Amino acid sequence: MRRSWSFRLRSAAVAIIAVAALPCFAAEVAVLRNGFSIRYERREVVGDVTRLYVNADGSSYVDVPTAEIEHFEAAPELPASSFLGTTNDGRSERPGFPGRPNTDLGEVVNEASGRYRLDPDLVNSVIKAESGFNVRAVSPKGAQGLMQLMPGTASQLGVPNVFDPQANVEAGTKYLRELLERYNFDLVKALAAYNAGPQRVEQFGGVPPYYETRAYVARVVRDFNKKKVAQKATSAQKRVPASAEKTAAANKTGSNSER
């Protein structure tokens, strides 16, 4: 009897763990401790991060440290138009959440990436490596905001407030595009220049021999590649059922012709 009860307890524990490991599907918003909000379609916990899938097919996602998430809440229904009007300075005003910035990370990154013809997954990987999605992040060297812009760089790019998420991502994406063009779209050199500065990349003819820079480049490239692998896996899963349907249809046609 004791053995049977013990077995049942172990089975129940395993079941609970299995359920906890399943991805959560919902149209929700993750509210971070810094006040930033990220709208997503579904989420799952991967190690010490929570993976937020920002589109329905799961081909694009953002990994956020779980400890940085304050809570989840139901996403508000979006109006027919993504814009509700304009502010006094002529900028578009977006639907937001009371008491928090009217900013959605997915929209900000997608729009900036579209303007400068970059993959939004790359921009997200840079943001993750630079600030961990902390809007108020400040490095010991003075880099600030989501994409960690140095004051001089921010000034050159015309950013009046580096802690404005939209302005920061816009400027950081533009700067990354300029660096890619400067190094003939060599991503490794561009990322090294983003971290250590173009002068150091040109001084050493490539990635500077700094541990911090090399670790940074490897971290961004690894995260970006992981996203691309996930996208390929998703695409492959979609192709398999379609292929199976075609095969079944062909077999059915062949069977009919033999009658």
C-alpha cells in the first residue's frame, strides 16, 4: 500500500513538472520591472529566460530574463488602425497601458528594422546583449538605454533622450546599419565596431583582441543564429503536413485509377 501511494505521489510530481514545462499560449502582454511592455502570442520558459513569441507562427521571439518580468496581463484589443492619433509634436500616438510608456518593443524593433533594412531578430539580439531589455540601463563607460548608445554617438544621431525606447532603438538600428555598410556587411566586424568603436576595429584590422568585445560578438551571433534555426525548424514542421497531404492525395488518385 505504501509503495502504491509513494508511486502515485511521484507520478503526480512528474505530471506537475511536465505541465509547468509546457509553453503557455495566450495573447498577452509581459510587463517588465522597468515599465516596458512586450506584446506576445505565446510564451515558454527556457532555463532562466522566458521566451516570448511575438508572432503567431512562432518564427520570431524575444528571450527576456524571467527575473526581469514583473507580471503578465491580458493584451488589449488593437483598434482597426494601429495609431490612435498624433501628439502635439506630430508623432504618432500608439495604444499603451495606463501609467507605463506607450511603447511596444515588437512594433518599435520591426519599424526601425524595416526602415534600415535589417533583420528584426538581429536588432533584438543586439538589444538583449547590450541591455537585457532594460530601458534605463547605464554601463560603467556611460553607454545608455536599450541599445547602449554612448553620449557622443547619441548626439551625432540626434537623440535628445537616450532613455526614450523608440528614439534609442531607432538610433541604434540606424547606427548598426551604417556600420554594416562601412564593413561591406561583415556582421562580425560591424558588431565589434558597435561594441568597441570603429577606430579599434580599423586599428587591429578586425575584431580587437579584447575579451569583452569578442564575448559580445559571439553572444549576439549565437543568439541570432539560434533564432534562425528555430525559424527553419518551424518552417520544416509546416512543410511536413503539406507534403504528407500531397502524398496521400497522389496515393488516392493512383488507387482510383487502378479500379
